[in-house]
Amino acid sequence: MSATPTDTTETATATDPVLAAERAHLALADDCLTEMRTAATAVVDAGVDAWASERLGAARAERLRSLAADPGVPAFFGRTDAGTPDGTPDGTPDGVAETFHIGRRHVRDGTGSPVVIDWRAPMSRPFYRASAADPQGLVRRRRFGFSGGELTSYEDELLGAGEEGDGTLLRQEIERPRSGPMRDIVATIQPEQDEIVRAPLAESVCVQGAPGTGKTAVGLHRAAYLLYTHGGQLARTGVLVVGPNRAFLRYIEQVLPTLGEVDVDQTTVAELTGRVPVRAQDAPEVAVLKGDARMAQVLEQALWGAIAKPADDVLVPLGGRRYRVPVERLKRYVDDLRRRGRVADDQQRLHYAAGRERLAMLLAGDARRQKEEAGGSPPDAEVRRAARSPEVRAFCDAVWPARDPAGLVAELVGDPVVLARAARGVLTEEEQALLHRPAPRSVRTAPWTAADAVLVDEVAGLLERTAGYGHVVVDEAQDLSPLQCRAVARRLAAGSLTVLGDLAQATSPWSPADWASTLAGLGRPETAVRPLTRGYRVPGEVLDYANRLLPAIAPGLPAATAVRRDPGALTVRPVTDLAGPLTGVVADLAAAPGSIGVVCADAAVPDVERMLGDAGLPAAVLTDDGSPAARIAVVPATLAKGLEFDAVVVADPAAIVSAEPRGLSRLYVVLTRAVSTLVVLHRGDLPALLAG
């Protein structure tokens, strides 16, 4: 292994021809990327027609977005040198037959020759997978160090000779201070992460990822890899990323655009199911019941159970005459359609609204057959008019009425008789009483809760088929309720899943003990669970401290291990008054570069913000919508999940634990948000597992 010094002086350049050559290649790559952007801008509209012009404009805009320059992001971060097939020199230095520079996107020169290879391309795989034990055809792997976009150093691993590097540049990249949104990890992807990233499109994957293992980044990079490898297919069906809240999405939103993927939908479960305005909050026991999988059965019975039995014949107008459809045939039509609406197979199931339209067409078709038997030949348009006739519509309204999702849920929880009929054999009388609330004056002004919105979305999925994506990435999946899982599954259609989460960080009242129920709710019960237990982001001292909570919050779950340690990473300090010590610690941390998160119980946020403000420290409160972004952020404990900060100050952990039933799990989340430094200020008793 060889490496240059990390300075950028002229002396270093002059004395190291390798560094000079690599800087020249970086300049070439930057020039070529500029030429590619210029060429994309210069694409001329041939003016064939308006539709073609619109499509060309959209394609050109997308191409320019994918080629957008980021001054702080170099064109490449690594290089692979492949050896000759027999391992002998062929006239090139060190027996190297082929060299590839690996970067975030493909860059070519004016002749079409590759200058930088996209990290997702098959020839880039050895950069992530090769080792001294299995060089995969490489004689050398080279990693580069950068500062402010300037190439400052390199590190060679002579894999063909059985030599691996000490990981200096890798650790520097991982530990580099950050502020603002999450960065990509293409330069530091590890073999076990790469296996998940490059899993086939048809394969669903569940990642049980301990803190700092990069599970979120792995899921996003898998989305980018699939879009690169299966671009044509996924361009039609789309990719969806589902996160726990808008703050989390703000944090990760730049990762995929940095990798050149700009057409990925990113949303939360609340936005996904946001068919009604949420104005109220359920009691915990009510929210748990509304999220129960049994509620899907209650809603289904409420919808399909309200279909009436035909009581009389219907006269269907067709071509100037009226044809009688007898009640016995009407009953058979209704029963057959209702049976098709209750089948277990989602792909074969007839949705309620389609069943209503099908019923109208069956009546019109019956009249058509009667007319044909009498020697007539009614055209299709005439039959369709018969299906829309007042007589047929009146019959459908009486037997198979049109339903509104929000209206059905409002009726269900507002009318004990309707609820009892739909919940018979499913919910107890006590559970039905929990669900009941006074009927609202109107559906629009009802006091909807977040759990209600998921119920409304469930009914909407029964009424009509929900459009699905080709691939869905769902993060923090351990906190999804069974009905939220069903909401995600409806958007999946025939596609595949990447499920990300950590059972130890489960904080919702329905969080499972294992992944089986969640994966079944997401419609992919056979999905393999792939553990990530090596933490790259969180120092070992911090992980060891947080891992003390595992026996209480996730017994049997393997503890995360860290690849790096820092004796100064953890400080646990008892205080009698929070204000002085807190502002002093934050001021000291602010003297060094990097982001700072001051995490506290939600109820304490105003006081903590005031303390920092009085001390002249420019802190901003992180809100559910992800704004504002500030170097010093006051973070409510309930919003900390999935976020990272260079330094974290945990203010009064006892208050975090006592704020909710799964407070120990919430504290575990909070303690594992630090990349470099964790300071715990406690003025009450620490949890027993942490006090030792």
C-alpha cells in the first residue's frame, strides 16, 4: 500500500507523479462532464408535433438535472486496475490490462470513450467486493482523498499481491464533518452493503440494520442501482421511497439526485394516506385498535355487507323497448359479483366501484340477449346507454350504492348499529365502544386523526385499485401499524420491496418482536431478512453505551459492533441545573466544524431553545416538516429517528424515557445519532442499565 501526504502543496505535486496524473484525469473528467451538459443543452427540437416537443423538452430537462454539477463532489472517488488473464505483464505497468476510474455517474469524452465509470456498472463491482483473499481480477484498488473538490491524496491496495490498505482514507471519508442533508456513500460502500444494493429487482429485501450500519443509505443506493440497471422498466412503473416523517425526508432528499436519479417519489405514510385533513389525535389505545389488521376485515364487511338483495324485477330500456330482468337473475348477478369482491387474491379481486359498473353492464347485457333472441341486433353504444339509464342506475343505487371512503368511515365510527353489524365476530363490544364517537355534522369537518386517515385509505383501496410502483423502499418499517403496512402494500402492486429498519429502535405501540408480521402485512412474507451489524458511523464507545439497553428493549437481538473507536467520543455528566452546563457544552462543540443536535423530550423543546438563545447560540428547532436546517438544531426526541449529527447532546434522558410507554427504545434511538461525539447531561436518575 502506498499513499501520498494529504496536503496540496506544489512540492507534493512535483514529487508525486501519480498524484499529478490523477489530478490531470480529474480535470479531464470535469471538462468532459461540462461538454456533456453543453451537448444536452444544444439538443434541437425538430418541431415534428407538440407532443414530441413536450417529450423532448422533458427528456432534455431530466438529462440536465442528472448531469448537474456539484462543486464539492469530485467526478470520481476510486480506481480499479485489472490484471492480464494469466497474471503476467503485457507491456503495461505492473501487468495492468485495464483501468477504470469509478464515480457517481458515467462520463465519456468526445469520442465516446469512458473517462469515468458509473459506480453501478458491472465493471465497478470489484471496487466494492474485491479483497486480498478474492481480488476478482484486480491487481490494484485505489481510493482518493479530496478536500473542497481538490484531489489531495490516494491510497493503493495491491490486491494481486495479497495486500490490503489500512483504511485511512475510508475512515476519513466516514468521519468527515457534515452539516445539512445526508450524503451518498458511494465511496465507502462495504461488501455486505454492496450485496444488498445490487440485489435483483425481482427480489424483496428486509434490512435489519443496527445504528450506524448505513441501512438508510443502502436502501437509497439500491433504488439508484435498480433505476440504472432496469431504467426502462422502472421508468414506466416508478420508484417510491417512504419515510417516517417529513424531517427525515428533508434529511435524505439530496442523496438520489446526487447520484443522478431525480424522478423518484419520496413521501411519508401520512402523506400517502392523506385523503382527509388530520385535525385531532387518538388516545393511544384507540390508535392501536385502529391500526390493528382486524380493522381491514371490519371495513370490508361494512362495505360489502351493505349490498342489498334485489327485491323485484327491473325493466331495462333498450332500443325503444323495455326488457324485464327477473329478480332471480338479478340475485345471481349480485351474488356472483359480491363473491368476486371477497376473494383473497388481490390481483383477482373485483373492486367495489368496478363491481357496481359491472352490475349495470350485466343488466344491459341481459336486455341485449333478450333483444337478440327476438331477432334484433343492438349496437354496443346502445347497450352502454342502457347501462347508464335511470332505471338501471336507480337499481344500482338501491342494491349496490356508490360509496365515499371518508363517508363510510365516518358512518362506521359514528353509528353503533352500523359498527356492531360490521364488527360482528371480529371486535369485542369493549373494542367497539373504544371506536365510537359522535357522528360529525359533515364528513369534511370531522375531527379526523392520523389513524382515521389510514382507515379511509383502506376503504379507498377496496373501492378502486390503487396505482402501484415497480419498487418501494420503506424506511423505519419497524414502526408501521398493520394497516399502514397494508397501505404501503397497495402501492407495491407486482413490484418488489426494500424494507429498512431496526427492531431495537421500535417506538410505536404496535412494533413487532420480529419482522414476520410486518413483512406479511407488506404482502411479501417470504422476504429474506439481511442483518447489518457493523457500525461505520457511530463510534464504538457510543454504541457500547447504547447497547446496554438492548436486553430490555430487544432481547436476543445481536448488538451492533463498531469499526472505529474514539476514547473521547462519550461523556456522561450529572448536573443539578441544565441551563449552564448545556450552553457551555454546546458552545464548546460549536468551536469545531460539524453539525450539532441537542435532543430532548418533546415537552422540553421550548425551554431548551430559550436556554440556547439566551446564551447567544443560534439554534433552531427541528420540526416535522424538516425545517429549518441549522448547524445547531434543537431536536424533539420523537423526530430524531434516522437523523445523524456530528455531535449530539442528550438533555435529561430520564424525561425522554418517561414521556412515552416505549421510552427506553426512544432513548436508544437518541443515543445513537452521534457520528463523532455524544454528551449526556442527566439531572435525574439514569435508567438502571446505563447507571453502571
